[in-house]
Amino acid sequence: MTASSAGSVRRGRPGYDRADVIRVGVELFNQQGYDATSVSDLTSRLGVTKSALYHHVDSKQQILEIALEDALGGLEQAMDAAQRQPTAAERLRSIIRGAVHVLTQRQPQVTLLLRLRGNSDIELAALERRRRFDHMVTALVREAQSEGLVRADLDAGVATRLIFGMINSVVEWYRVDGPVDPTLLGEEILAVALDGLRPR
Amino acid sequence: MTASSAGSVRRGRPGYDRADVIRVGVELFNQQGYDATSVSDLTSRLGVTKSALYHHVDSKQQILEIALEDALGGLEQAMDAAQRQPTAAERLRSIIRGAVHVLTQRQPQVTLLLRLRGNSDIELAALERRRRFDHMVTALVREAQSEGLVRADLDAGVATRLIFGMINSVVEWYRVDGPVDPTLLGEEILAVALDGLRPR
């Protein structure tokens, strides 16, 4: 589920539903930063009154929470799916493909996640969930090292960071309406990462 | 030259020179965002008056300009050095090593560059310089494809973005006082990128 499918019942001002409010909020946060975005910025971008905005969401903060849940929930689901694979090689392949899928499908929400600075409890909690996810990926890389799929002479943490450096860069340049097919992109990143990390 | 070596003559309030003001300014911009950082934030972090701050720099904007010049100037110098290499393979190796070096040596300034959103003329000009640099790297990747060093079946722009995805991730996790040696890290990224992109 993406933010744009998060609400389907249209209420309040005609033309805007809750999902639109969240989508526009995330756009603004990504353009000018969460801290620098005021509720007035949100209402003027949407062309609605504050009371119309508060009909859809409790606060600016709630928009942040929903978007971060979209991003982190997607990555955690991809990890659950990877964990169900029978071998370390398949688990690592599954999480790389799955993460690229989440990043291309929920690009604005993941962009927000990747730019968090930890300036509030919500941000700190999200960064902690992201750290847990990173540690699980590092564990998969370590398993893949012991199975001989990934070079064992490279620190598993550094290898994970290089793989996710490639994957996370996708949010900076991928365009939904661009020429790059998201599934093929996942296969390319998988190939470059595994060829690059293969034992010599 | 890093921001912390940008000025050596100590003037104004004892204990702070111009380089310190710039260093602290960049730290604050990276923590809370440039737009969200006020001159009062700067003076209270430094513990100086506004007039003491303005003794060192003309404006908050000047701190941004100096930091971006540090980052972009470093990358452009690395590109000049790469261009002087005799073969496409050596030029590509040189720019990968050189960029990792700049990122580890000028991490706060490059972090600022990578998080720019283009909210002012200065930011737009810096993003344009970054784009020119990216295009020059893509040209080096294309040359390396025609020499058979890099897979020709992958778009040169996508290959460049994946390489720089790995390189740029360094600003997120590298620690000057951490266990990872910056020169070795450059060699590892070079190896992973070139093995990963080698023709099959």
C-alpha cells in the first residue's frame, strides 16, 4: 500500500481526500525539510483552510508518522519475505530485489526516511527501526559470506552499506515516468552487487 | 583544504576563528537543515554575539557558499586529475578513488551538497555544478565501456549512478575516528564497482 492508496473515502473539501493531504505533505517535507514546513505551508499548498486540513489529519506530525510507516513497513515486509527463503543466497537476493521494489514504489516516503536527522522522538524511533533493518541485512550478508556467495575479506557492515548505497541512490534519480523499468533495475542492482562482492 | 583549514589567523572573540564559524555553521545546517537554521541559532551555538559572527562572515549564506565551494572544488580537482590519466580505465579508476578521498576528507561539506534541495540561486548553481561533474563521470564510464572495462549492456548513466550511490553513501556512515581506513575504503569501492560492472 502506498500513501496515495492510504485512504479511499473522499471527505472534506471536494477534490482532496486524506491520501492527497499526506501525499502533498510528504512532497513539501521533501522539498523544504520537515522542520521548515509549517501547517500554513501545507494549507496554502493544498488551498484549504486549517480546519479542512485537520478534518483529514491530526497534525503535521501525523503526516510524518504515516509516511515513515509506509516506508519502514514496506522494508520490514520485504525482510519478512526474504527470511522465508530457504538459503542465504536466496535470502540476500530477495532482500535486494525487495528493497529496490519498495524504493521505486514508495519513493517519496523512503526519501523522507533517508533524510531524517533525528530531531524528534518520532524521527529517533524511525531511525531505530531503520537501524534494526540494516542489522538484519548485515546478518544476511554475513550468512552469504559463510556460504561463499560474498567475499569474506570485506567487513559485512561495509559490504551492506555499499549495497544499500546503490539501492538508496535510487530515490535520488529514479523517475516513475522515466525510461528505467523498476523490475529490471532491481535485477541490475542485484547483478552489480553480487558480481562486485563475489569472492575473487 | 578543508573548511577547518580555511582560515588560520584568529580574530574576533578569542577561541573562534573564521574556520570554526564555518565548521559550526555547516554542522548546524546538516543537523537541522539550512532553511531551518537562523543566524540566532548560529550565534547561540557559538556563544557569540551577532556582531562577532559578522566579523567573520557576511551572512549565513556565505557559510553555505564557502562549504559548497569546498565540496564542489574538491570534486572538480579530482576530475581534473582524472582527466590527465592516459587511458579510460585509469581515468575511471582515478575519479572513483579521488571522489572517495574528497568525501572522507570533506565529509560535512559534501553532506551539505548532497542534501541540497535547490531552494535558492546559490543552491541551484551548486546543483548545476554537481550535474556537470556527474555528466563528466558518465562520459568516463562511457569511454570505459568502449574500452571493454565496463559492461556495455548497462546504460552509462545508470552505471554512474550506481557507482556514485556507493561512493556518496560514505558521507552517511564514515567516521573520521572510526575503524575504516579512508584509502583502503577507496580501493574497496573501486574493486566492488569495477568487478560489479565488468563485462560478463
